[in-house]
Amino acid sequence: MIYEAESGDLTLVASGDCMITRKLSVFREPSFVSLVDMFRKADVGYTNLEMLMHDFEHSPGSAGGTFTGSDPRNLEELKWAGINLVSTANNHAYDYGEGGVLTNLDNVHKSGIAYAGTGRNTSEARAPGYLDTAKGRVALISASSTFSESGRALDQRPDIKGRPGLNALRFSLTHTVDRDAFDELKRVNRELGFEANNSALRRFRPQGAVIEDTDTQLGFQGNRFVLGEEFKISSKPNTRDMEENLKWIRDARRMADWVFVAFHCHESGANRDEPPEFLTTFARACIDEGADAFLGHGPHVTRGVEVYHGKPIFYSLGNFIFQNDTVRWQPAFNYDSVNLDHGSTPADFYDARSEKDTRGFPSESAYWESVVVQCEFKKKSLSRVTLHPIDLGHGRPRSQRGRPVMADSRLARKSLDRMRRLSKPFGTEIKVSNSVGVITV
């Protein structure tokens, strides 16, 4: 063996959403230091960077909830904590428009952290980012199903530049309803004039932009309804978006020793804890094309784990750093949304939005109880996954909460019980020992 990378051994430590606004390196609790040490000892330390790193140089773009912004020097804090690989495709990528996309990328690039998921056009956003390690070259593809349409990267053309933005995976929904509901929807469609509007639109956009009404299918307020025996919602990924992402996985397979896919998804199946159908379809297709792991996040809570053809699919790793209510500034229309005037301060806004921590994220413990996963690969095969529960400080003041530490035994048991329950439908067994969960392949 000439090169160490030939061994096929690698350790990946992966976390979920990172919304960092404050320093990490000043803290020294043993439960925090041990978490940092785990990242530092790994070959790859990954997180989803759901925070734009900028100095508020740009006007707001489009976002929902928090318009993100953090001192670019906090990238050095992530490096200090052992993070060397981040994804940037998520619903906050366009919070400050094209300028925010490009400034964020410039700052991440200067930091030396490897990244993927956004770019100056579609090809750049879809293309892998690469991290060189002693154990081999690592590729990351990053995509998101949750985004504002204006934030989706667009292709170059011979006659016009592309648009900066994220690597999008669009999807379609089909709502199945019974005969009574279907007939009632048709009546509403007809009586309110939606049916006539759809017919008019069809003349101008004949290529499937408007759903064709038939005896068993109906377009209603932009949604597709079909006649069936029961009520259900099914979804599937956009064919073009999926194929283009799979193309880049195949490319990365030939350019790197390891390929990981990161995916940001707020959408759900029957409930918040269940991944949507299009996500399971896409995740398994990524593994089929050669990805070594699929790293999901987005709903800010954990979801189940699937081991598919010997490779791990994490449908959501929950939160890692959750400091979304100490972002320094928010735009005027966020204040307007909670009936605050121009004399109000950021703390006024965060207090009003959460009704002083009694609603939204601050009020529910599930958002503050998560896991960090350690994946050990031996001879190019996954040998072991260890789930380390973390505590983000639910119930603490906003000046303290949001920074992860290793969970105590009580909280660890709670988090792991949840992961066991959510992973069981995928046939995954998680054994609990010494406050960690273990999946042996």
C-alpha cells in the first residue's frame, strides 16, 4: 500500500442544521469539549451551514421567519470546533438576495472550509465540493427541496448569465380523495370560476404548467387531485432535477474516494417526524448511484435512519447549533409582521415572535434535543454508526441556549428512544449502551 487512502478507512462525524451567531472557542464545559474533540478526531466533520456569513451589506431578499446573518469570523469558530465540510443549499440561502449568496460563498471560500450547494449558476450550485483528507478525497453534493423560487440557481445561456442561488430539487404532489370530496372540489372549482381560469391559462402554457382536468383528475388552486378510494398524499421528485443531481454524484464517484450527499427538506409525510415520499425516493437513488452516505436536515427535529444497501441514510439530523434568535438585525417587514414599529429593537422582535418563549421553537423541547452521528467506514464499507445525543439548552435564556453539549443520561435516553422508534419502519435496529445508540452493519 503506497497511500493511506488505499485502506478504505474513514471516520465521518455529521451534524444537522448550524445557525451560529456566537463564539464557540470561549467555552470549556467537559460535555462541550468532548463533543468538539469527537469532531476534531474525525477525518470529516460536517454540518449544514444554515446561516449566511456576511456583515449585512445587502438588502433583504426572500426568507421565511429569521433573515440570517452572522459575523464571518464565526467560520473560524467552526474550524476550531473541527468542522471542515459544510453544505449551503437550504431555505435561508437567499435571505439577502444574490448579493447574500455570493458574499456568503466568498467568506466560506476564504475560510478554507470545503462546501457545496450554492453557486453563481446552476452548474456551480449542483457541482460537488471537495475536501482532501489523509484518508482520501471527499466529495459533497448539497441540494434542497425547500426554497423560494427566486433563490433557485438558473442555468447560463448563450445570450444571458445564469442566476446565483441554490441547487434545487423540486417535487410534485398528488392528493388522492374519495368520490364525495372530488365532486365537491369540482363544484367549488366551477362555481368560483377557477375552472375557466385554468382553461385560459392552458392556452398560454400548454406544456404541463396547468393541470389538465379529466373525470378522475382535477387541478385546484395549483394542486393536483385525483379520484381514489381513500385520502392520501403522494410525492415524487422532479425528473430533471433528480437526474442532474445524480449526474454529479456519478461525476464525483470518478473524482473522489468518498461521496456524501447533503439534503435540506422541511417537507414531511403524514406528520412532521416522517420523511416525504419524494425524499426517500431521492435518497435511495443517490445511494444507488454511488453515494456513501445521505445526510438529511431541515425540519429542525430528528427523523429516522435507514441503512440501504449497506449505506446510511439519515432523514434528518435535527439541529446542531441553533442560535436563530440572536441574529443581530432583522428587516422592517419582520417587525411589521408582529405589529412593532421602527423604534423597536431586535430583542423586542424575538420576544414578540415567540410570545416570550411560549410559542414556536423556544417552546418545544424537540427542537433542542438532537444527535451527532459518527460513521466508521472500514475497507470502503460502513462498519458502525454511533448516535451521540446532544443538548442545546431548551428553556435557557437566548443568550445561552443553542450551543450543543453532550446530553446527560436522562436526555440521551429520551433522544435515542425517539430515534429507535422513527428508525424501526426502515428496518433499522439501534442498540443503546452507555447513553449512545449503535447501529452495526
